[in-house]
Amino acid sequence: MIEFVAENLAPIMFLSLVVFLLLGYPVAFSLAANGLLFFIIGVELAPLSDSINLSWPLLNALPERFWGVMSNDTLLAIPFFTFMGIVLERSGMAEDLLDTIGQLFGPVRGGLAYAVIFVGALLAATTGVVAASVIAMGLISLPIMLRYGYDRRIASGVIAASGTLAQIIPPSLVLIVLADQLGRSVGDMYAGALIPGLVLTGLYMGYILLMTFLKRDSMPALPLEARTLGSGVTSLIIALAVAAGIAYAAHVYLAPTQGENADILGATVGTAFIYVVALIDRALKINALSRLAQQVIIVLIPPLALIFLVLGTIFLGIATPTEGGAMGAVGALIMAAAKGRLNVEVVRAALAATTRLSAFVLFILIGARVFSLTFYGVNGHLWVEHLLVGLPGGEIGFLIAVNVLVFLLAFFLDFFELAFIIVPLLAPAADKLGIDLIWFGVLLGINMQTSFMHPPFGFALFYLRSVAARVPYLDKVTGKMTQPVTTGQIYWGAVPFVGIQIVMVALTILFPQMVMHYKGSGAVVDPSTIKIEVPGFGQGGGGLTLPDNGGGLGLPGGLQLPGGSPLDGGQQQPGQQNAPQQNKPPATDLSAPPSFN
């Protein structure tokens, strides 16, 4: 029995960790306790198995592993982006965006749902924090959607799903952790995840469009009296067309001197122009633009500028993700100050939330380092690699099995726990199968996004439940009694969006170029045109020319090896042995002393 345990210590250790987690112990302490417990067992059983490579002096490696976690510059981006997201949420940016975009989409059925998805994508690209997005949209949009007769399941589902976009659209915290665990660049991970994030946003909008046809009364348009900004879409379209024309003209002017950056700089010029025009139009009351166009431009451009400050500098190679996060945090403070909402309380709340999340991540990482020290010492990584690489179906079989595993584990674990426990075990097998790890990381990120919406433990559902009405309340605008949203309605509303994310996982597998574009086109080389020339060893022809001595290390004669050329493997060619020696110098007589006459 003891020999069986010694030979199978890796799977027993992994199953024990699962039991620890299911019992409800904190993940960080479960990892560390499991690692230390099995380290002691492994040291005692080491003489019984060749697969156990543990000894007491190995514990001396733990301080260095802890220091490696604390000195990791990549993970420093997590507190920066968390701080930025909390400050933006407290600055009222989400409230302004939801109100303005809701007015813009108000005249169409499902307009408020479209606005929530659009704002959710914008908040994802500026905050990267699910809690801030879901809570803000739940507080602001859910009462308005209930006020105007939206189906409670669809309303709650679209808010929860839109908030989770923060986990796949850069600057996502999940992508930072995945890049660190896979040993890849955060910038490449951001570039690879951008298109899948936008496609997923489009699928959400497509679902809303479908439901407006299937259930016409589930998402009515805003009534005329609720559209306080009035009409004016034509004015907005004309303003955008003018901005696009100025951007193109600036691009043409800057192209000779700025090269590839001319398009980005041109877009910046066009956007800045229309923003200044809107500000002047409102300040001087010229009314060249409609109220709707003014509000959309003034509210929408600052977060877009912040997105460019963060993601644009990263994609252009101007800043690292950590530096981009720092600039984003400063930009968030400036935006909050510009709105007059920056005070000590906002900064204190943002710092407190940032400290809690950073400590949470750090303790899980330290626990994971203790666990991995023991797990690798019992060759657990080889056991997992052989188990996964040996699955039937090769690469496709591996991807199906891994995605099913992550999907099921997401019912019980959140994305940080999945990233720190499961991803380091999957990455070596994926690499051995020749799978691009950036593509693999984005695929896992999309899958782990479902952990926020899985009933009954989805965090996005908990966040929405915390701000949704639990008892009937009197609506301040209509004066009518409004029924609350039940927990069951929140859970059932999330189910269709979980299905959409599963479809997105399949699309990413079927169309890998959505992610692989991060590599760029690169230079195309035709292997048939490659020609390798080796310098000659004989006279003439260039290269390393040495005197021909007919073989051997004779004096004089150069560096030819016995029996022929080095390129012939030391073998004489047919007929070479009896070949006549032409112009061969006479042998030197070494029996007499040299003469200097």
C-alpha cells in the first residue's frame, strides 16, 4: 500500500487539493497547506520511488520563490488598473455614459440593452474590473429598464454579461495573470484578445436583436417623454463625418514624416477637433450641434482618450503594460478632478479596494509557489503532461478536454484560482503539442469568463444581486409600485449569455486568426530560395584557401585531413588513391642537421 502511494503521489496530491477547496477553505491557504503536507510525506516516501525528488534542503528554495513573486514587474499592473477602475467608477463616468448612450439608442426596441452592452465594453476597456462595471450598471440601468417594462431576465442577464467583458477586453486583469503564468508578453496577450473581445460584444448585441423579434414586448423603446436630450442623430452623423474628413487630411499630411503612426495621429487630430468644437458650441450657446450630438461627443471622447492613453501606448510600443496602467491611473484622477468629484473619500476607497485585491492575488501566488514546489518535486507536471498529451484526437482532443475541464471548474473556482492552479499545469502540454500559448491563453480567458456567470456561484450574479431591489419599491419618476428582481430571474437571465460564451470558445478554435494576428504579417521567406555556401578548403574559389598537399598533415601542406576533404567525411573518392601526384615537392630529409648556408 505504501509503495502504491509513493508511485502515485502526484494524482493523490492533486485530488487532495480539490477536496480542500470543496470543503470551503481559502484557496491561498489550501494551496500552501497541501504543498507543505505532501512535502513532508514525499520526503519520507522518497526512498520508495524514483519519481519523488524531495529532500529537506529543498525548502531553502521557498524564500527565493516568494521574492520572485513580489519582485514581478508584470503583476504591478494589477493594482494600477484596479485603482484606475475604482476611481473612474466613483467619478460618475459610468452614469454619464449610460444616460447619454441610452438616450442615443432610446428610439429603437432594446435600445437600453444595446446601451448597456456598449457602455460595458467601454468600461471594460477603461477599468478592467468586473465588480465596478456590474455594480455601476446595476445601480443605474436596472431601475430604468424595469421602469419602462423590460423583461427582468433579459435586463439582469445583459447587465451581468456586459460587466464580464472586462475580463476579455484589454486591459483585463485576467490577461495580465494569464500572460505571467504562460511566460508570454502582456502586450501580445492584449493584442491577441482585442478582436475576440469585440466579436463577443457583437454576439451579445446580436442576441438582443434576435430577442426583439422573438419577444417584441420584452424590450420596448423609450417613450418620447423619457428622451430628455431630444433628437439630433443627423447632427451627430454630420459631426462624425467632418471629424473623419479632418482625420484623413491629417493622415495624408503626416504620412511622409510619421510613417505607420500617421493614421493614429490623424485620428487623434480629428477627434480633438470635434471635441473642442462641441465644447465651444456648448459654452457659447451657438447651437451648431444638437443637444444630443453635444452630449454624446463631450461624454464619449474622454474615456476614448483614456483608452488610447492606456492601450494605444502599449500597442505602439511606447509603454509597457505596467507603465500604461500607471498612466491610466493618473488619467483617471484627472478625469475625476475635471468632473469635480475627486476628493479624499474617493481616493481612500480606491486605495482600500486596490490593497484588498492586490493582497488577495499575492497570497494566492505565494500559496501556488509552495504547492508547485512539492508538485514538481513528485513529477506531477510530467504526470499531467503525459495525461493530456496522450488524449485521443491529438490537438483537437486536448483543446476539447481542457475547455470542458475549465468550464466545469469555473462552477466552483473564480478566474484567479483557475489561472494560478490550472494554467501552469496545462501550459507545458499545450506547448509540447505545438499550440501557440498566446492563442491558448486567450481561449482560456474566454472560457474562464463564464466563471463570473455560472449559477449558483458566479461573482457577477452576486454583484448584481447586491444592488438589485429585493422588495417592491415606489418608482420616483412614474409613481408606480415596481416589483423586485428575484435571484432566480438573475440566474436564468445569465444562462443564454453563458451559451454565447461557449459559442465564442468554439469560434476562437475554428478561426484562430482572430488571435494570431498579433504576430503581424512578417517577412515571407521561400525555403526553396535559401542557398548555403560553405567556404572551400582548396586553392581558388575564395573563402578559406589553403595549399593543396594531396592529403595528410604534411609540412608544408596546410590543414587537410587524412584520406580526403573534411566535406567527404574523411573518405577517399573512387580512383583517388592511385591518382598521380603532380608538382609534388621533394620530401625533406630530416636525418641531417639543417644547413644555414
